[in-house]
Amino acid sequence: MVPVTRLDGRELVVNAELIETLEATPDTVITLTTGRRLVVREPVEEIVRRVVTYRRRVLAGGRRPGNPGRSWRATPVAAGGAEEPTAEPGRHPTGREDGDAG
């Protein structure tokens, strides 16, 4: 998933697997395999960088490079779109053991 910004400032996340083409016309136009077209603020090069980063994470099995015990999860785009690790394996993000009630 790749966060992008529409020309009106609204943020959305695009499924990177559905991107067919990127065009600079001079605005960036994303064409999806569904035929849908999105015009966004980010330049083509930035979207390519985000897609490459996403694909690397997918191919790595969602594991954080250099720390195989921690996985990645995206924060909401409104909070900055940064990536941060989830809880340790076998632990719920609240600290309780997986499978614990409540």
C-alpha cells in the first residue's frame, strides 16, 4: 500500500499491486489495472520509491530489515505515514500474551 495525496489535499492509500502506469502530465497520473485514474501531488519518482519500499517489505515477508523478530505496520497517513514496529512476536500490542482474554 502506497500513501498519496490528491490535488485537493485529501490523502489516500493506493494498492501498489494495482498500479499499471505512472505519468507526469505535468501532474502525476496513476492508472490502475482497473482503468481508474488518480491525479496526485507526489512526483512520479516519489511514488516509484514508495512502491519499491513496499515491494521490498512484501518480499522480505513483512519483517523489518536487520531485526527479523519485529514486523512492520503502517501508521495512519494522517499521522505522518511513517512505519513503526508492532509488538514483539507472541505478544499483543497492549502487552498481554496472544490468546489472553481481554
